[in-house]
Amino acid sequence: MSPTRLIVEGVELVRGELVVPPPVARHACVARLAPGEPVEVLDLAGGVGIGRLVAWERGACRVVVESVVYERGEPPEPLRLALAVLHTAAFDWAVEKATELGATKIVPVVSARTQRERRPDRPARWRRVAVAAVAQCGRSRPPVIGEAVALGEVAARAEGLRLVADPAGLDGPLTSSGAGVTLLVGPEGGFSDEEREQIVAAGFLGVALGPRTLRAETAAVAALAVVQDRLGWR
């Protein structure tokens, strides 16, 4: 039986009993969790408390934490996805799947062909999507997600192994220096010629994703899976 995962930010996870407040415990209530059934408590800072439900108390629940693990499901090095901003539903989907695939940072990128939606609430929305994905997939922390950034700034500040999704790119093993990976995926229609020159000048290497033309959000997911496989990250 898969454990019910409860997110309690700011809690100190140690072995012993923990009271989960009603707003969070509601998820366990909806799942009809009974005393004795498995529970995991996530602090979203890298810790996962593994235990079981003890009792219900006025909407809250008491959980006994039997062990605590750290950084479960996280990649061995930073995995940064720089993805051109898409329309709301597509980018939400990409954030959810990128979280499930281990991205540690997601940078929304503004480029010449970006689908522009200027909504100040989007970073908070993306974080909510990522947190829900963490609870679903069982990793220990969500990716960092901030405001949209211009392509030029992303290229100039990229860290680690720099890769860009490109049909004519590399198709073989990859090696990281230990500083992680920055993976750039363009918008529908791709980057302009001027942007491609800028990306190459910044030291990005093309990485191939197969013979088919992918939507931008699909390319982001495929790139995360392909790159980790080629790096030998398991």
C-alpha cells in the first residue's frame, strides 16, 4: 500500500509523535486514512518522515515518525531546466512533469517567440503545481521556480554542463564536471537565428531528442529524461 504523503513546511522531523494540523490532515481524512496505516511527512526542505497514523483529534491527526530520510529522489547534481514560457496549461504541465523527473530549478525564459502571458501570480501558481507533484512522486523537495528571465540573462548565467534541445545535437553519453546541468528548451517555433548564435556563444551544446518534432512542453520532459540517462544518473 502506498503511503499517504502530508506536507508540513517548517516542521522539525525527528523520530517520535507529530501532530499534523487540520488544514494538512484534511488530505489524510479525504483518503480515509485509518490508525496504523502508513504516512509520510514532507518538510519540502529535503526531509521525509516515514511512519504511520496513530489517531485523529478534532480534525488534526497524530503521526508517529519511525525514521527520517533526506534528499530522497533528488538527482546527484543540480538539474536546472530553462524552459521558454508557454501558455498557462502547457507550462503548468511541464512544471509538474519536470518536478516528477527531478528538476531542481525551473527558469521560465522569455525569448523572441515566447507565448507571452504577463500574470504576476504565475510563479506562485507554478510552485503550487510543483509542491503537489512532490507529494505525488515522493521526492523530498520541489524545484526552485522564479520570475521569467530574458534569454540573454539565462545564457550568460548558466552553470555547469550547458545543453540545449536541438534536433541536430549530440546523441551519445554525456559527462558532468560536478556542477550539474543547465538544460535549455525553446518555445514553439524554436529560437531565432540571432538567439541560436547567442546560445552557442554562451557554451551550450546541442542534444538530440529523437527523429520526431515535439511540442515544447513534451521536449522539456523528454530532454530531462534523455539527459539524465546519458549522464548515467539513476
